[in-house]
Amino acid sequence: MKALILNSSARINGNSAMALGYLKEILGHENVSAEYVNLAEMNIGMCKGCRLCFDKGETACPHKDDVLGIYKRMIDQDLIILGGPVYVEDVNGILKNWIDRMAFNCHRPGLYKQKAYIFMNSGSGASGHALRTVERAFQTWGMRVIGKRKIVLGAKSKKEEFMPKYSNLLRKDMKKVLGRLRRTRSPSFIQVMTYHIQKWFYNNKTAKESYDYQYWLGKGWLDRRRKYYSDSKIGTLKNIGTKVIGTFIIKVVLR
Ligand SMILES: Cc1cc2nc3c(=O)[nH]c(=O)nc-3n(C[C@H](O)[C@H](O)[C@H](O)COP(=O)(O)O)c2cc1C
């Protein structure tokens, strides 16, 4: 089993690094090989909003930097752990820019095989919004979120403060996450519903000559009988339920 730990903090040795480093240690004890990457140390240019990744594919992005390399490493993993600090009640700028640069996955989900654990760390506890920002992005990219955690630490915490407060909790989290990783074979309700919603948009609202439409067509994702991005077994109840709720979201919520 393989995991990639992504830290978004500008403080290379800050609180997030301490907590994520501890998660890496726990995974090591569970025989999970975990790679650690700090996004702040990567070369990630600001999204220019040119839409070339949408219109011509992600390799057409004018930035020739580390984004696609990180993406390739993600595709190769069973588990993605993403962590970072809360800034002004949301994700920090480094993380938001990385999410924006990965937005081609909102059109052409490439991470539907990956499961995720999201970890947010704040000074006073207001991190629900940041968790939701990441969760929403991951779900749109096709991922399944199997765990999330918010923790609160003082501005420059030391291991002596962190360990008694959070070591047990994070160990339990990793046990649960690894259990879910081993157990869950079929895609979740949200994953299948996301597929149906996106498929509806491509079938009904997208120009046939567009890059995205042709991509979906080429993958066979627009076939009427297709139930999901991959050939995973989808039960009848889940298939019908996700279509019904998906249609409600399309017709009522997203109108
Ligand atoms: C610019 C900035 C904005 C912040 N905004 C918030 C906030 O809205 N809510 C909060 O609880 N903590 C906030 N914090 C505190 C950090 O989330 C907290 O110190 C965190 O532990 C830092 O993690 P790091 O060392 O990994 O960067 C902010 C810190 C900075 C530098």
C-alpha cells in the first residue's frame, strides 16, 4: 500500500509538518510506504485563468512546472493525505493555487481510484470551511474522502505540546483510514453521483467538438449504460439512487 502526504504550509518545519511527519511515522509502522511533499517547496506557478488546461488538455498549460509531476505521483497512490494550515477561515493561498492548477480534474476526473484523508490545522479551531474546500475539490476530481481531521495548535507548537494532545487521536484516525482503505472496493454514493452529474452535463450542455467532450467520449464515459468511470460493480440501488438525487441536483440545485 502506498501513500502520498502533501503539506501546503509555507512554514516548512511548522505545525502541519510536525503533524504530517507524525502521520508518516504511523504509516511506516503499518508497513505503508509514504512519500512526503511540501507544496511550498515545489515550483507551482499561479493559475493564469487562460483555460488552456480545459480547452486543450493539461499539458497545454503555459506553466512548465511541478504540477503535472505531482499529479502523476498522486495517480500512483492508494491514499493521499493532504494537510495544511487554516488562513482566514479557509485554505491558505499555496493550497488554493494548487487546487486551481489541478482544476482540469473537475472536467476530466483522473483520481477516482484514490482515497483521501484531509487534515487541517488552525490556531483557534475555525477550520470547517477549509476542510469543505478541499473535500469539495477532491470529490469533483473523483476521489473518495475516507477521513478528515481538524486540530488546533498554538502559533509555533512543539512536539511536547502536540504529542499528548493529538498522538492518540491521529493514531486512531490512521487505523480507521487503513481499515477503510482495505475494506472499500466499490465507489461511494457521492463518487457515483458525481459521475452521473458530470455525464449529464457532457451529454446535454457541452459542445461535441470540445476537448472535454471528446475525452469523455473516448473513455466510453458517455455510454448510456455506463455506471461509473471505471468498470467497478455498482449495485442497482446505488445506480438508481445516485441518478435520482443527481437529477434533482441538476434540475433544482444547479439551475
Ligand atoms: C495569515 C494567517 C492567517 C491565519 N488565519 C487563521 C484563521 O482564520 N483561523 C485560525 O484558527 N487560525 C489562523 N491562523 C493560524 C494558523 O492556522 C496556525 O498557526 C497553524 O497552526 C499554522 O500551521 P503551520 O505552522 O503548518 O503553517 C492563521 C495564520 C496565518 C499566518
